[in-house]
Amino acid sequence: MTDKSRVNGPYLIDHFRSPICNRLLDYWRSKASGAAPPAWTDIDLVELSDIARFIAVCDPVDGGRDFVARFFGTGIVDIFGFDRTGKTVTEGFAPERVEMVVERHRLPLTTGRPARVVGYLTAVGKDYPFAFEACYLPLLGKSGDVAHVISAYDFDYEPEESDAIAY
């Protein structure tokens, strides 16, 4: 997978354009406790079966210097060409992409808020770029701190001109 140079984000947001991202955001909000994000234990992927194939759940390693995938949906595997379950970002991405992918996961980890990424990628075995919108949402761990990031990806996303910001 190689990202094109036109990417928007990540940045904090309260609404997405993608129905997949909005579905996850609405579910996440329904499980939240007031202003606090929901806990990983509040999330039931069966309740998200309609979009689970486009969901990933990652845990920070070494304070957020890397992230390991605890769940990597089959729809993401199909596009990326590999399954990252049990692997860190460092193990699963080309060295020139690692910091960008880690940053996307780190933002909700450090802010406790949703983050959005819009971009283009060329996936393994595919000869054309895919536009995508992704959301990254924080989840609390056993200690009550943000300890997980759940994300959803929409690869049928149709970007608008305002989405095409150099990054």
C-alpha cells in the first residue's frame, strides 16, 4: 500500500461523510458515558456486524510509539492485501508509512476525541487508487485511561474538492 500525496487529516471532527464512519461514531456515542469515551468492554462487535469487516481495533505499545492490531476486519484485509491482527504498525507497514499511520492512531489516544482521515491509497494487487474516509475513536481501558483505538474505513468514499488537501 502506498499513499498518494493528497491526504486530509488527521484532524478532530464530530461528524463524518461516510455512512460506515457515522455508523461507528453513532454506536460509539451510544456507549459513551457523558463526555468520557466508552470502554473497550462496552463494545460488542456483533452489534456492529453490518460494518465489522471495515473495523480495526488497535492498542498502543510503548506509550503510543506504535500500535498493535487486536482486530483487523476482513474488508480491510481485502483492500490492504494482508492481515495485521497481532502485528504492530511497524511490522505491517513500509518504513516510510509507519509514522503517518501511528500518528493517525495517536491523535484519539492523546485527545480522547474522534479523528478523521481522508486520503487515497493504492492497495496491494490493485492498479488504481482507492479514495477512503476513516474515523479513529478512543476507547477506555481497565484503568479508565484511553487505552485502545477503534477505527472504521470506507473504501467506497467519494471525496469532495474540500477533502483534497495536501498533507
